[in-house]
Amino acid sequence: MRYFKDSRRKALPGIMGFLSMLLVPLIVALVVQYDYLQDLERVSEERLALYERTLNSALQKHEYLPYLLAQTGIIKDLLSEGGDRIRMNSFLQSANERAESEAIYILDTDGIVIAASNWMKKTSFIGLDLSFRPYFKDAMNGAAGKFFGVGIMAGRPGFYISHPVRVNGRIVGVVATKIVLSALETLWQEGGETVFVADSNGVIVLSSRPSWKYRTLAPLSAEIRNRIHERWQFPQPKLKSLQSQSSTLLGFRETIIDKERFLKNSRSIPGMNWEITYLMNEDPLWERTLGMALTSFILVGLAILTRMFVRERSQRELSRQQALEAEKIRSMNKQLAQEIEERKRTELELREAQEELVQAGKLAALGEMATAVAHELNQPIAASKTYIASCRLMLNRGKLDELEPTLNKISDLCDRMAKVTGQLKSFVRKSSNKKTKFDLRRAVNESLTLMRHQFQVENCELQLDMPEYPIYIMGDHVRLEQVLINLFRNALDSMLHTASPVIGVEMAHENGHATILVRDNGPGIGTEIGKRLFEPFVTSKKEGVGMGLGLSISYKIIKDMGGDIRGRNRDECGAEFVLTLPVVDHDTSGAEA
Ligand code: ADP
């Protein structure tokens, strides 16, 4: 699990780096593209407005010419009374030259051209029947006509404007002007931009791209085709649809024409039913976008590489530091292990020395005790011998009735000797050294049983206070009894001259520990002895009586059991010793409430 977490943590920066190398250029590309699109939109708005203005001015320049001419008397006369046609033609020719239009001509009410500015040319309109042209029909209906189409004579495209001629409110004919917009288109082409004008049917009538001229933005219906044909408006074979498709790019209009992508901006020309469209090739946009994306890709890549390099370096530095630290820790550990080894050895040596001391102490104590025992036994043995000799004498004399008291004395002496050997046995008793769980109360009771006789002999009162439930501890109960017996023995010894000797034993249980307090009402512990109470060979007893080993051995036994032993003088009188031992278990179920 941890391995996976670690490997995931290690893999994370790599994934992040990879993602940022993809995402950052993408975001940059989008932002740049959107920003650039906004710029282009603004530019295209301006350009479109400009193109519209040039177109409008080209158209409006001649818009009033037919109207003005329709007001002239010469034209009215010609149409109502049939005036001088040659004069009329000359008038139109000079008017056309002044106006810089393609042609000016007059049609009668049947749509036949009766006078024209180009009367002298081969392509003269005179005599042509133009009744099918919409601008003628519009004018005959009393409105100003506007129409874009190719000319019948030379096939030159042009914009036709017409106006009815009225005499006494009656329409007597029509004045028409043809304007050629090719100069405008040339101008657009020279500008190198893509702009076109489409009529209401979607036929491109003006374009900066000659190949698009008369092409349609969408396929034309048969009906519209027929109408165009009837009006002789455009050369039919050219009316093919461009492969155009509209869509949006980040919310901006775009169009694809013949696989070329353009940003598109268009607006309708008021009063004309035309729409002018300005197209911007998207190549620079994509070049710029891709350029920025590539640049940011390279920059992000460089940043990641730099970061990796820096991280690698700091990682290496960290590893070096860690290696140094580890080495330091290793050498410290080694040193520590050596020290521990040293301490263990010292402790072992100390323990050995202590055991040797204890052993020596025991042997010495045994030696002393042997002397004491010999001394103790010598007297009763000698006395016994004397009594036995007197018993023999009594037997020889036949004084059998006097035997009884002497034999009783011998028996008393034997008891005394048995007591001495008993003490010796209890002192040298060896422990099994086995740790078992036992009830502390049992240890106290057993040690008291062993001491009972001594208590009686020395007239000592015992005050016992123990819990009513078992308190279990772990250890060697024989050794604990040895400690208790030693405490009782010391207390009895100290109260040799006490009038009413009392030994109190109190056992308590609290917070996982048991305490045994042994108190007496003797003279208390001597000040000097008190300072070194648990040191070996510290004794106030007469030579041959005490070795000063009891408490030091007791101390060792209690410590081995994980407990503690303390001794002090009581406030009232006498001394008290407190044993503290860890409790492993207790059972209060048998206790009285
Ligand atoms: P020993 O009994 O052989 O002297 P211990 O180590 O048992 O050795 O005791 C050391 C000394 O501590 C005793 O000689 C005595 O002076 C003092 N001592 C021990 N218990 C008592 C006591 N209950 N009252 C007064 N002194 C005591």
C-alpha cells in the first residue's frame, strides 16, 4: 500500500508536467486566438464599413442623374412630341461624358431605346427592346429602378438606374443610366483583400476575386434561374455555386469557400437588397495561434526541464545529506552498542562481584553462625551430659522416682538445641528461584507461622491487618518469606529491652501495587545505620549475632520482583519497613462488603 502511495507520489509530478505541457499551450492558444479574433473582428468591421462606403459613393454618385434628366424639357419633348433625335443623342452623349457613366439612354413606353449616349458606337443601344429589364418595368410603374446585370450588346456588367419621364402626370417614357463598377472592383483587387457583394438571390455581383463573379453562395432554384434568364441578367453557365460552408470559431463567424477558411463579416446595403461581405483569410490567425502554442510549449518544456534539473540537484543534495546523517547515526549506534555492551559487561561483573560478596557474606555468616551454634549447643550438650550422668547415678542407686525431673530437664535442653538448628535451617534455606503467581497474604501468613514461636518466646504482640481478598504477585514466595522473616527478626532483635514489644503488619492494595508495612515499637534505627541501611555488612548487632547482610539481600530480592523496600523511623517510636510490590491480579469477590 505504502509502496503504491510512494510510487504515486513520485509519478504525480511527471503526470502534472505532462498535463501542463499539453494544457498550457492549449490555453495560450485559445486565449491568443480569441484575442486575435477580437482584433480581426474590429479590423474587418472597419474594412467592411470602408468598402461599403466606396460602393455606396460609386452608386449614389449617379443615383440622381436619371431623375434630373427626366425633368428636362428636351427629353419630355422628345418622348411626348417626337423631337430632334440627333440633338437628343448628342445631348445624352455630352451628359454621359460629364457624368462619367457608361451610358445614358431613353426608352419609350414599349421599352424600345429611342436615344442613347452611345449612338455613335457599334454597340449602340438604339433600337434595342429592353422591356424585359426590371428597371424599365419599375420605372413604368412609376418608381425609380435599380438593377444589376450584364449588358445585352457587349455583355459588360453594369448597374442600371432608371426613372420615369412624366408629362402632365402621364408616364411617356423612361431615362436610364448604366454605371460600370469594374473600376471599383479593380481597386478592391489591388487592395489584395477578399470582398464581395451578393444580390438578393445570393449571386455574387461584385468581387475582388474575379473567379467568384456570378458564382452563387448556394445553389439556385429553377425558378430563380428562369427569372434571371428572362431578365438577361447574368451569363447562365457561370451561375455555379461556390463550395461554401458556414460555421463559428470561438463564437466568431467563419466560412469555408473552396476549402479556404475565412473569418466572415457582412452587412446589408440599405435600399439595395444587396449584402457586402468581407472575408479574412484565417491562415495568419492559425499561424499566430500555432506559433504562440509552440512557443508556450517550448517555454513550459524548458520550465519543466529547469524544475526537474533543480529538483534533481536538490534531491541529490538531500540524498547526500541523508547519507551523511545515516552514516552519523550508524556510527552513533555503533558507539551506543559498544557502550551498551560495556555497560552490560560492567553490570555482569558487578553482579558477579555482588554475588560473590553475598556468597562470601553467606559463608561468613554461616561461619559465624556455626560458631554461634557451637556456642549455643555446647552449653546444653554439657548440661545434658551432666544430667545423663546423674540419671545413671540415680539408676545405679535405684532412685527411679527422682529420674523424672532430670529427664524433663534433658528434654528441655533437647528442645533448646532443636530451636537452634531450626533457626540455622531457616537461614540457609535456598529458594527455588522459580517465579510463580502467589497470594501475598499466604507469604505473610507462612512467614508469621515460622516466627510464631519466636513471638511467643519474646512475648511480642502481633497486630495483623490484611485484605480479605487475595492479592496476587509474581515471584518466588520462599524468597519473599525470607525477606519478611528478616524484617520480623530485626524488629524482635531491636525490641529486646522494650517493655511491651508489638509488631504490626499491615497489608494494603492500591493502583496495581501492594504494600506490606512492618512496624515495631523498639528504639528505632540508629542515625548512622539509617544512612546505609541497605548496604551489606552494615550492622549494629554484636559480633557473632548479625552480619549486616539481611537488608541488603532483602533489597536485592524485592528489586528482582520489580518492587521496592524502604525503612524509616516512625514519628511515635520504633521503626517501620515498607515493601511495595506490583500486583498482577486480585480477586475482590470473596471480600466482605
Ligand atoms: P543484621 O540484622 O545482621 O544486622 P540487617 O541488614 O538485617 O543485618 O540489619 C542491619 C541493621 O539495621 C541492623 O543491625 C540494625 O541496626 C538495623 N535495623 C534493622 N531493622 C531494625 C529495626 N526494626 N529497628 C532498629 N534497627 C533496625
